[in-house]
Amino acid sequence: MMKTDVLSGFDKVLVCTNYKYKGKKIYNLPYDLSDESLEPIYEEFTGWSEDLRNLKSIDELPESLNDYINFLEKELNIPIVIVSVGPDRKETLFR
């Protein structure tokens, strides 16, 4: 069985940041969501195809993955200090 990275291999990675609902931009799903059209609004990032499981250093991450991590840090307002590139302990990288 071949092991693969969860997000590796996609041409692009989409992150839903908000929605268009009843003609307005909203940031949370309404509790009374009906059959009205709800359209997700995405931030788009360039994907990466590298096999991350063999990386030994955070400096080896593809630039597009670093862009994605930096976006998450900014949006979540919290530093990301650990990046797991596989299930094994030695596949944990520290930023």
C-alpha cells in the first residue's frame, strides 16, 4: 500500500473563507439556513506535488506549502510551530 501526503498532488488548494448568502458576504453559516443559495467563497493556493514524507527540515517545504501555512497563521491569528508530514514521529517538522 502506497502512502501519500494528504494535500500533495493537487494543482490548487482551496480554503473557504466566507460565504455569499442572500446577496451578502457572511463569515459564519446561518443557524436558520434554508434552501436559499449559499455560495462558498474560496482563497486559492498553488498546490504542491513533492513527497513531503522524506523531508528532514522545515526549510525543505515547497514554497507553495509555506504560502498556505502563512495564510493559515494570519487567518487563525496563531503561530503554526509544528508541521506533520507523516504519521511517524520523525516526520514532524518544527518551525
